[in-house]
Amino acid sequence: MRALYLADGQLTYRTDYEKPVLQAGEALIRIQLAGICSTDLEMAKGYVPEFRGVLGHEFVGIVVAAADSADADWVGRRVVGTINLGCGRCAVCLSDGPEHCPHRTVLGIHDRDGVFADYTALPVGNLLPVPDGMPDETAVFTEPFAAALRIREQVAVRPTAKTAVVGPGRLGLLVGLSLSLSGTDVTMLGRRASSLELPAQYGLKTGLVDDFADDSFDFVVEATGNEAGFAQSLQLVRPLGTLILKSTFAGNANINLTKLVVAEINVIGSRCGPFAPALRVLAAGRLDPRPFIDGEYPLDDALAAFEHAARPGVRKILIRP
Amino acid sequence: MRALYLADGQLTYRTDYEKPVLQAGEALIRIQLAGICSTDLEMAKGYVPEFRGVLGHEFVGIVVAAADSADADWVGRRVVGTINLGCGRCAVCLSDGPEHCPHRTVLGIHDRDGVFADYTALPVGNLLPVPDGMPDETAVFTEPFAAALRIREQVAVRPTAKTAVVGPGRLGLLVGLSLSLSGTDVTMLGRRASSLELPAQYGLKTGLVDDFADDSFDFVVEATGNEAGFAQSLQLVRPLGTLILKSTFAGNANINLTKLVVAEINVIGSRCGPFAPALRVLAAGRLDPRPFIDGEYPLDDALAAFEHAARPGVRKILIRP
């Protein structure tokens, strides 16, 4: 099959990649549409040198086969899928689920082939049916929107909290929209005026982060994907406030621990989120993510899709096999 | 009066310092006993160059005068005192109290003379009577023990949480003891075996931090006062775990944000705490802090006291005017 393959930090488009061989409990999924996110771009830059395999983890697809006959009713369904696969036996899996299992594999990220290909495989336990009538172009946002909703599983998002999101990109804007769903006042902060146009169209407040002197935000989300983002975000948050780290980028950052301690800031790392509520919000039409789409490429042009996705200010680039 | 005075990063012992002039609502307190903490040592090194005044904020004393006749019944009482003085009018004071008021002064730390002197002054609203029968040598630990208890105001300390405190020094050991009060399993980690003797005498588990490979702690407190402490503490904490920052040291630290985000760690800065519960624990005899005391100096020898307190492994040095 066709696949976008990463090895030794080198991305190659292949037509000879072996189709997934199903393990017990798994389903074979034909990819309908897949999305490129910042993690994919970081990996393509070589930041996860140990990964060898098919990249990609945001997708919507059709189940075309199931390993177990008991799962035959999945065949033909349109699905999205959660991306973490735990061992299911360790204390972490049993108490917290697969997301933090030390033995986990992660679709297209860690020890498991991903979705920039004709087919992928996942256990049926990772799959969720996509509601009828939801366009593929909406369903493909389930994974990143679930990641945005993860924040609301970790802390109470008060509707009265003065909130800022630093980094109005592909994930940051989804975060801002998710936080605004229940009435919270959200300001999207970016480095370029052009990056604030879409947030403003969605009705969010906007501002340029570099000349933004307000340090009275109750709640700040760092979603820039760059090292400067942490310091900028920490400056915005008020004493006793909360700072959510939503960027997953490789490397260290130089942090002012003095403010963190003296102002008693609460910093919370945040990663993968719950799919079912994400599908409910998208199905209810409370959020239409399709204006995020800046381009769609056939799988054959996946390398060009990556180049496009890496340009500054670009939000979602889709790949259609 | 006599006072240990700090200006331009230079500590001087003075005998000609003006006795505090009481403002409305304030009490004049004759210092009975005062303690040196790491913040004092950092300030004496010049890390808060803007501070000019009498150093010190841990004390027990006797009220000898009150500015307002309505407060006359305070005179003669033995007291400890909270160290933050807010404006009492801003939104922060009204919602969160004085600890984070942007206009606050802090006893011996920020814009207000402290307690390494014959006398200090505080509003009576900052004072708490010391229970009869509590030795001065115990009461003088109220402020740092309150700081340790602050953690329990910020997060639920589960008795089943596997807990580590990195840095078994003057504050870290109080933190470890405070966390163990309700049955939580606490391991104190230090860089030198000698620093672990007192924690072991108190019945806490101990370990050398440098060869401690366990990364499964639910709850970790960083109390080292040095930059390496953050990285060491972050290594120990399990995914979805909590890391409390209790060190207040000046400067930045190089932080591995990848683990913070991927493992969804919760990092919480923690500063000043509640005095009333601290006095209750000390009065009930649930914790005897007197084994922390490594030396006591008369006020005339305050400079020697500081030299002693700065030596590695030394916990509490007291100053008696």
C-alpha cells in the first residue's frame, strides 16, 4: 500500500509498504481523510529519532475487516480512533487507562504505524463510530479537539475565569474554542496579526502577545509549540492562577521558577483527551472546525502536504488517500 | 535598638537602629527568639538587592505596646505573626487575602523591617497568641511549619500517595513531617547521608537522591533550594503525578517541558501557609521541631549566626535578642 514513512528523521513516500497484518481484537481501517498536526511536523524534523514507521494519528476511516468474528459488525462503519494502546495489565492501565502506560504504543508516534497510508489497524476498543451526517472534514478533527477538551478533564474551567490562549495555531485555536463553549471569556494571543483573523471570525478576543502587558489572567494555555511560549504565558497568569501546557515540543526551556513559587502558579501538562465528548460537540454543531482547513493533498503528494503544513500561520492540512 | 540590617546586599549589625514607630492598628513586639531561614540567606547573598532594612521573619515575641487603645488587651501576650501585609482594598486582597496583594509588604523581605532586632511591629490582625506551655523554641517554628502546611491547602494529600521530598533541610524536613501527619508514606531524599540522619530519627524513609531511580512517586516536593532540584524532582514523579515547588530561590532553571506535558504532570508553586493549624499541630505535640535546632546566638552575634546557618547540612539557627 501507499504510506508516508519516517525513519532516521527522513520522511519518504512509499508505494510498497506492507498492509497492516491484524492482531487479535484489531480492525483494518481504510483511511478516508487524515490531518497533519504539530507533533507530526516535529517528528518529521527528527525530534523522535527512535520512531520508524508510518506517521500520522488524526484520521477518519472505514472499517474494512476485523480480526475477530465477534467484531464483524464493525465492518463498514465509519470511525475515528483513540491513539494510545496500553498493555492493559499494568497498574497504570488499570487505574489511569492506556494514555500513560509505560509499555504503550501510540498510533504513528511510538512503536506503531500510523494513518498517512491507505490503511491502518487499531483494536476495536479504540474505535468510535462517527455520527451519520458528520462530514469527514469535521470528523478528522476529533483527535485534536479531544486533546483540547482534555483540559476540562484536568481542571474546572470556570465560566468567570479570565482566560488567555497563547498560540492561535491548529491546536491553540481549538483549545480557545473549547474553553469558550461554556461562556468563559477567552483571548487568543499570537505573534502575527494574520494569525488572529480566524480567532476573531470565531468571535474570540484577540491580541498580539509581544505588546500584551496584562498579567491578570486566571487561566492561561500555552499552545505555541516554541520555547518562548512558556515565559510569555507565565507572565500573563495572575498569582494563584493556572497555566496549562498544551505544546508538545522536544527540548528544555529556561523557566523563571521564582514567579512560579512566589505567585503560587499551578502548571499542568496536558496531552490526549476524550473522544466521545469531542464527537458530541462536533455532532451538535457547536463548533465547526472546517475553517481551519488550509489545504488538502492526495496521499501521493504527502511530502508537499508536509511542506505546506510547516509554513508559518498554516493551520490544518489534510491528506486524502 | 539593636538590629541586623541589610542594604545593598551587605549585612551589618547595628546598635543605633530606630525602634519601630507604630502605625494605626499595629503592635510593638519585643522579640524573644527568631529563626534564620533559606530566604534570609538568599537575601544576605544579595539576591533581593532592592531590600533595605532589618532582615528576618520567623519569630516569637511579647507584645509590649499597641497603637490603638482598643488593642490594649494584646499587651503582655506572647505571639507569633503572619508576615504578609496587603493593602486590604484591592481585588486580590478581597478575594485571596494579603499573600498575593501586588501592593503588599512582607516582614523582613519586602519593604518592611523584620525581626532580627530587639523589636518589630505588626498589625494586631497578623498576630496569633502562642498557647501557654509551648516553648519559645517550638513556637519559633510556626512560620516555616505553616509554609509546610500550605501544601495541604493547595492539594489533597492522600494518605495512600507515595510521596517524596527532595531536600531534607530546614524546610524540606518540616514538609515531610507535615505530609506524614495523616499517614502518607514519605521518603526524604538528600545528597548526603548525614542530612538523612534526622529524617530517619523522625521515622521517615530516606534515600540518596543521586542514585534513586524510582520514578513512580505520586507526589513529590522540591525543597532543595538549588536549580538541580527541579530536574531531580521531575524525574521522580509518575505520569499524572504532582510536583510541589517549595524552594524559593532566585533565578531560572532549565526545565524538561517534554516530560511535563507528555506525562501530564501538575506543578504547583507553594509559599506562605496558615498559622492557626500550625500552632494546633505544635501545641498538640504531634511534631516536636526542636531537634532541628543546630545553634542559638545572641543578637550581638547575628553575623556569626548567619555564617553558621549557611554551612551545608545545618538546619535551624536561632537568634535570641
